[in-house]
Amino acid sequence: MLDFMEFPAQPMPLHTQEKKPSFPISEGLRRYLVRYRRDRPLPASYQRLRRFAESAPLSDAAGRPTLWETVVYDRFEMESLNEDLKEMYALLRVDGDLSFMKHLYIDRIDFCAFGNSAPFRIRIVNAYNDNPDYFYIKKGDASRIYGLELEHLLSPNRLTYLTYGDTLVEEHIAGIPGDIFVKRWLDSEELRPIRVAKELVKFNERCFVRLLGDMRSYNFVVVITPDFEGAQIRIRAMDFDQQTYEGRMNFYRPQFFKDNQPLVAYCLKHLNLETARQYQREEQVLILQRRAIVDERVDQLLTAMSGDQLAPEEHFVQLRDSLAEHHKRREYLACRSMGDLIRENLETIRLRVTAPQEAAKPGEVE
């Protein structure tokens, strides 16, 4: 496997060649979602929210324009919609128990036309202490749902989301946006540089194994947790739109994005080849351990995924052939779907972890 350290000084900008379409939720995926209580009747739909009456641009706390606009609905619609959104939040947070919702109110509904999902962001506030929370309502998209579920099963992060019909409801993923982290936090004395570097190596490996693409800095967040000997770092994906769509292999490796170059360059100053390999192997072992705990569920998900076409055939063939060459394993050439490629990626790291260990030479491809 190519090392994190084998990285070009000036990465190529990796822009998507075309806008990814939204893929319908298949019967196989729907059965999976119902079985694990991800698919449940919802009181409001994405299409209902699209019927707003007016909108106004939304600025951030510093008065700068954002990609969001606040939307307003007809007065009679607004009353019932607010109650339905509170019920939706209850389903997401407390399994539908409305007794905890009496002191909550919907403060604002925002809409973003940018991106494939065109999401609504709901701001809900606790009237007792003015503490806000957010959740998102998006148009259902099979590849995004596969991305959410793979993150839930194979990463250290648990995710809560619900689907019904063509509506997807997601919890808010809290953290410092990656681009803001690079600008404001990299020089902080509270952070130990090696911990940032370690987490980037591990995040890079997670994305590559489960084929989550387009992890530029504004598509992930950084979670900082104070510890007795310096803060701990966790990088979390927050956008799952580009799950197994692109054909270019490096699109699934955050280290190769030009937008991430400042973070990668910072980390490379604090890594050597042996420690980078160590952190990569640690994450491979953790992925396999997570998979073992929910092996049947992962198998059911990948079986459903293998029955869906989630990318143009030419993208799949390009990625399949690149992975076969990259990993030096002809078994990839027998794959017939993106789900098969993820299954083969898991088998590849299993073989590496269980194989007799040999000392690697610097710069050598594993």
C-alpha cells in the first residue's frame, strides 16, 4: 500500500468532473433500513419544506454572507410545520418521546441551494436555557445513505439519521470546520502536532478503505477534546455525498487534495515513515475490529450496496482497475459493483494485518 509519506509536494486539484446525481433508495437498501429502524414514518417531508413562501440571505455572526438563506412559510402552514419538525426531532433524538419536546421551539429554518442535497437546516432551541441544536432535512440519496451507514459501522463515530420515502433526516455533526481549523488552530500551543498528524493518517485510511470521496477541508470537522496531557484530536467526515461515485482512486484519499495541502504539509513535518505506517496499521486493525462486532450487519449493507449502481460504469471500471494495481491483487478484477470494491478493501487490510510481518524498506510499496 502506498504510504502517507509518499506524497507529491504540490497535489493536483481534484475537482469532480460532473455533478453527482441523486440515486433512488432501492428495495434492498430500504429493507436494510427498515430492519435496523433507520426507516420510519416521518411527519414532514423534504418536498413539503421546499414549498416556502419567501427567503432572505443569512449572514454569519460577523456579518459576512453565507451560502444559506432563511425561509418563511405561510402563517397557517408554519404552525403545523413547527409541530411536525419538533416531532421529527423527537424521533431523531429520543425515539419519538414527545414528553421531552414541550419546552423546545423551532427558531429558524435555513435552506442551502449549494451542493447536491440542497439541505434544510432546522434550528431548534430549548426555551429553559436558550441552548440551540440543529438537524438537517435532505432529499433521500442512496449513495449518501450508504456513506452515513458505513461511517456508523466502520469509523469510531456513531451517527443518527432517519429516512422515509425520499426524505433523509440527519443529526448535526459538531466540530470545527477543517478549513477554519487550519487557519486558526494549527499554531495553538494547546495542540500536540504529532496528534494532529496521527489523526490525519488514520482519517485518510478510513476514507480510503470505505471509499468516501471529496474530503476537502470544508467537508470534514475537527473535534478537540481536552486531556490531562494535551488535547486529543478527532477528524470526522460531515458530508457523505461522494460515497463511491468517482473513478479516480486518489479522490478517496484526503492527502491528495490541494485544499488540504497546508494541513498535510504541517503533518509531514512531524511524521517519519515508520510512525506513519504504524498509525495506518493501527487504523486498519480498528476497522477490522469494528467490522467483526457488527459483521452480519456490514455484510447485509454491502450485499444491498452490491445490487445498486452508484456510479457510471466507466467510473467503476477505472476505480476497480486502479485498486487492483495499487494493492497488487487481481481479486479486485472480479468485482462487479462499488459494494464489492469495499468488501475487497476490507479483505485486503485483513490479509495485511494477519500476514507475517516483514521489515519494510523506506519508500517501498507494501
